[in-house]
Amino acid sequence: MKRHSIRSILSLVLALLMLLSMTASVFATEGEDNKKAEADSVRQEWNDLQNKIEAKREEMSDIEAELKKVQKDKANTQYEKTLLDQRNAALQAEINLLQEQMGVTEQCIAANLELEKEQTKLFHEQIRMEEERGVSSYWSVLFKATSFADLISRIDFVNEIVEYERSIIEGLRDTRDQLASDREVLEQQNADMDAAVVTLEHKIADSMKLLAEYTATEEGMQAEYDAIKAEADALDDLIAAAEQKAIELGLTDIIGTTGGYEWPCASIRWITSMFGGRQSPGGIGSTNHKGVDIGTPMRTPILAAKSGTVTWASWNGGYGECVIIYHGKGNSTLYGHLDNGAYNVKVGDTVRQGDVIAWSGTTGNSTGPHLHFGIKENDTWVDPLNYLTGWHYYG
């Protein structure tokens, strides 16, 4: 009887244990299912946000391109208006000078008229005096000759007087005609310049109207850009929250293996130039180093140190061929001195941590093959070695 009771108890215990195991298994399965569902939800949310922010950045890029064109056209129009203003000022100066010349010509014409009047008075006075002396004409002078020799002498005298008077009259007439011609030329020049000024003023008015239109367009596009940027910043905040969830769930496909930065050169860890103050390498490098230099063989694959969006993929001054990746909230990474045209990405691409983005080279201000690697946090350059481990300095 006792043995039967013990067996019954053992059977009951075993049944209870099996029930508990099955229950635990069910709960564990439910927990895993819940975790998987949450992970899928985070992935979906993150992908949706990435698509949205990429679309916003494309809109911003399009507006930036249009805005640059408007600003260029506005600058060209402003330059043309400046030239028109200068030409207008020069024309006004020419008109002022021309009007002074016209004033002088009018004074000369008036003076010549006075000379004509004076000469006419002299002729009248001469005739009056001759009449008083009983000489009514040049013929009377000739008729009073007392001999042939006296006649010849009187003829010569009369001819001299006639020639003198003719020269005076012709001189006054020529002067009058020349002054009248000068006045006509000056008046035509003045009319031409006045017409040119009117044309210039119309062009200047058109330029001012066009500049006002460009300014209104520029302000409207800037407002549109600012609105889209505000939306993108809000999406950045949502992405940061999604990435935090991804870190908590260990979703390395979203945030990488560490959730921070990875080395951009795989297994290479040799630092040839540190962050901050330094002597200029070869006299061509910066003395305030905004990153670190990593020694690499030519065409070493360069990896995205963190997931993000490519905002630059072209020549960048002293950095030479360069890629910049934006990670949100004022955070970005820069990869400089890449091989010529050796890009595996373009502006607008979304990359994940560890993706090959380019190959190393020695373009720009470089003394040899290496990668310049920079990190910006909150739009400020920081030392990358504060975020990377396992490096060796080879200075």
C-alpha cells in the first residue's frame, strides 16, 4: 500500500514537472515571439524613417541646386546693373560736359552777333563820314583823280578798302556759319545722349525689377528649405530614438556591431599623425589637424565608420578626393585623400556601418598613401581616437 502511494506521488510530481516545463516553454516562446515582433517593428520604423529622411534630403538638395542657380542669376543681374549704373553716370558726365560746350558755343554765337552789329555800325559811320566829305561812292573817289597816275592810285586804294571790308564780312559770315554748324552738332549729340540715358534708365529699371523677383524667389526657396530642414531634423530625432531601441535590442544590422564607430580601414590600426596641433607635414598639411591620419597601402578599402547618409563624394580642397557621411544630430565622419575617382557611393546614398565607400589614395595635400579620418560631434571636430581602440602610433 505504501509502495503504491509513493508511486502515485512520484507520478503526480512528474506530471507537475512536465506541466511546468511545457508552461515555461510556452512563455519562453511567447517572449521570443514578442521580442522578434518588437525587433521587426523597430527595423520597419527605422527603414521607414530612413526612406523619409532620404526623401527630405533629396528635396533639400534639389532646392539647394535651384537656390544656387537663382543666387548666381541674381549676382549676374546685380553685376549687369552695376555696369549700367556706371555707364549711366558716365553718360550724365558727358551730357554735363556737352551742355557746357553748348553754353560756350551760344556765348560765341552771341559774341559774333555783337561783332556783326558793331561792324554794321562802322560801315554806316564810314558812309556818313564820306557823305559829309562829299564822297557818295567809290566812283566819286575815282572821278576826282587829277591824272592817270592818280587814277591808278585811287583804284588801288578803293580795291584795298573793298577787299578789307569783304574779308571782314566773309570772316563774320564764316564764323556765324561755323558756330551754327557746331551748335547743330552739339544739339544732335545731346539728343543722342538723352536717348541713350532713357534707354539705360529703362534697362536699370528692368534690372531692379528682376533683382526684386530674384530676391522674392530666393526668400521663398530659403523658407521652403528651412521648413524641410526642420522636418528632417525632427526625423533625425526619431531616427536617434529608433537607433536607441535598436541598441537595446542588439540589432547590429541597424547600428553596427558596437552602436558607435568602427575602424574605417578594417584591420589597419597604424596612426601616422594625431589629432590637434602638429608640425605641417612636408609644409603642405594643416598645423591644426582636425582628425587622424591612418597609414594605408594604396587602394585599401575604406569602410563607413557608422551608418548614415552620404552628403559629399567629390574633390574637397586639401582633403583631395573625399567622402562625408552624415549620421544625424550634427554628427558626421570625413574620409580624405582617397584614390582618384575611387568612389563606391554618391551623394544621397544611405550606407550602413562597414560598407565599402571608397579606396585609399594620396590626393590633395598628401605626402603619401594614407586616410585622413575625422569625426564631428555636434558640428565640432573631435579626436577619433576617443571612440576607437586598439590603435598604434607610428609617428
